Amino acid sequence: MYKAVTAEDAVKVIKSGDRVYVHMGAAVPQELLNAMTLRHEELRNVEVCHLHIEGEAPYSDPIYKDSFHVNSLFIGHNVRHTLKAGNGSYTPVFLSEVPLLFKRNILPVDVALLQVSRPDRHGYCSLGVSVGAMLSAIENAKHVIALINEQMPRVHGEGIIHISELDTFVEVNRPLPEFLYHEPNEVECKIGDHIAELIDDKSTLQMGIGSIPNAVLSRLSNHKNLGLHTEMFSDGVIDLILKDVINSNFKGVNSGRALATFLMGSKRLYDYVDDNPFIEMRSCDYVNDVAVIRKNPKMVSINSAIQVDLTGQVCADSIGTRLFSGVGGQMDFIRGASLSEGGKAIIAMPSLTAKGISRITSFLYPGAGVVTTRAHVHYVVTEYGVAHLYGKTIEQRMEALIEIAHPDHRERIEKEYFDAPK
């Protein structure tokens, strides 16, 4: 009844002027993107819209600017160049609200490109390692085209669709993109130590991917009864789950389950989540809903920043005027944790950039985007300690943040702040 086609035939439905939404993270349907790009000579003004995607983005090459325009809802490294080259744009949006863009027809979707697991005996496929905003895109798209990948894990939760919901599909058998991270360095380990001390037993965690989250996780082995309610997670949680440190027994919602909306990591992670009832994947408008997050007592949100000024403003999506990443789910979880009973909203970062520039600044760079306001942050953590900002005056915040800035920059930062017109 259902018959696979080639990737080249599948993407023939895409026409000039269409908006194409692409499955996020490690679920990127690479073969479909490659086939679409090969049609560049016949296509014009196709908008390719997505959050962060792993792998290659061939359509983002500026030589195809007449054919494809990239609309990034979160700017990944593989499409960052499009903003300067002129063949890309950035749409700031909370991750929790991306599905609304499709539901409310603010961003009408013509074609949804996704990747799913092979169907079970009842014909149901799993969205696997990434649900995100995909269910809303599927529901509202005119055409739904999928890769059915033998190696996509079947993950429990909301991301289940019947094969009849696919207008066209292509069969592949290949590994998912892996996200491998380096071991935490000395600075990251110190940050991990500070954050671990802030986490109480029976807390529920949200954290991203990278060396600092993994440094934190590596220091939680002696904690008890932690929960997981997070936008995404990676390999770092597996050992804590196996040790029963993370069991989610004391969460306020989805108790007894680790909740996320997408996953990125190694093959070990993808194998671990396959048909694992402890892992529950749901749409980002549920996972990142502040009203849902706040129901978890002792909710701990750990997010990163590019800059924090002495008043506590957090820049996380740009370096001055240079757009770098996106709003994502930072504010969703910062606010949810802030409203949680006993919750803690944490911004964590090294005191210096790789070039030795202080991340704690007297003032944000001109053009810098404030993702999290100074009224929302509870804690800022660097390798030099913890600044507790919640309920503090500007003067108290300034003193606390200078104390955790790099010693080589403290005097200058303070002088710049006091010398500025008031």
C-alpha cells in the first residue's frame, strides 16, 4: 500500500516560493536536503526554515541565493554565514512558541521534511531523537516528506505518527549524526563544582549540551532522587540514570520519566533511548511551557551566556551586532525555574572567552541582544564562584559579579561602570 520513492522524486513537490520546514537536530533528513539543493537551477525563492540542525546545509551556499533563503529560528554553525552573505535571516522566538508560528499561520508551511524510524507492525513511526516543533509542522504542512531510517531509534512519548500521515517517504539505512564533546577542562570543572553545590537532592534538572553541563553531571554521583525535565540532553545523563541518581520520582509532572524534546549525542545515547520507557519525548510547546516547568519543585535551570553585564543582563544570541545563535529555550526554563517552589535559575560561563576577553562586562556591547533580562536571573556562575543576584540592588549585583569576573579585568570593569554617565 505504501511505497518508497527516491529522494530526487520525493522533493519534486517543492516549487518556487514555497516555505520548507526541516526536522531539527540529529534528525535532519540529509538526503532530502541534498536532493532539494540539486534542483537549484529550477527553483527560486524557496525559504528553508529550521531550528538548529546537525550535518550539512548545502542549500545555504551563497551561490544558491536566488534559489534558497535560510530562515533560522536558531542559528547553527552550518548556516551562520548566511546572515553576512545575505542569503539568510534570523527570526527570534522562544522555542516554546515555535509551534504557534505554524498553527497560527504566521509562518505557513508548504513542505515538511523529516526523518522517522521504520514503522512498527501497526504502521506507526517514531520521530526518534527530535520532536521539537515537528508535530505542528506536520499538522499544518501541505506536503509531508520523510526519510524512514532503519537506524532511527523508536523513542517513547508524543512523537508517534502513522505512515499514512506521510505523503511521500524515502527509505535509508545510515547512522545518525553524532555530537561528540571534549572532556571538561580545569575551568569547566571548577564551574561544575560550584553548580553541583547549588543542586539539592530531589531537584529536577534542565541543562544543555557541552562541557559545562557534563562537568556538572559528573559531580552529581552522590546526589539522590534527581529528576530530568529538559529541552535536550546528551550522553552525560546516562550513567546517572543507571546509578539511580536520576530517577525522576519527585518531579511535579511526568513523574518517573526523563522528559525532553530533542536529543543529541553519541551512538551510545541513541541506542540507550531506543524503546526505553524511561525516556519521554514531547513537543517543545509542552516541554518548554513555563506553566508546566514550574510544577516541578526544586527546578534547576542551567544555561550559558555570551556576556553578562554588571546589572545582570544576559546576552546569549549575539556578539554585539553579530548574530550568533538564538533565543532557544533559555527564557522558557529560566522563568519556569524561577517560579518553581525552591527553584534556581543559573547562568554559567567561563570568565573569559577563548581570546581572553572578559564575559562579565560593565555594559553589553552595542547591538547585543538581551535574551534573559536582569530581573530573571538568580545566579551567575564562573570558575571564580557564584553571584546570587535575585532580590539584589544594582550596586549589590555589581559587587557580586565583579567578584566572579577574571581578576585581570575586575578593576577595569568597575572603573568603566562608575565613570559612565548616570
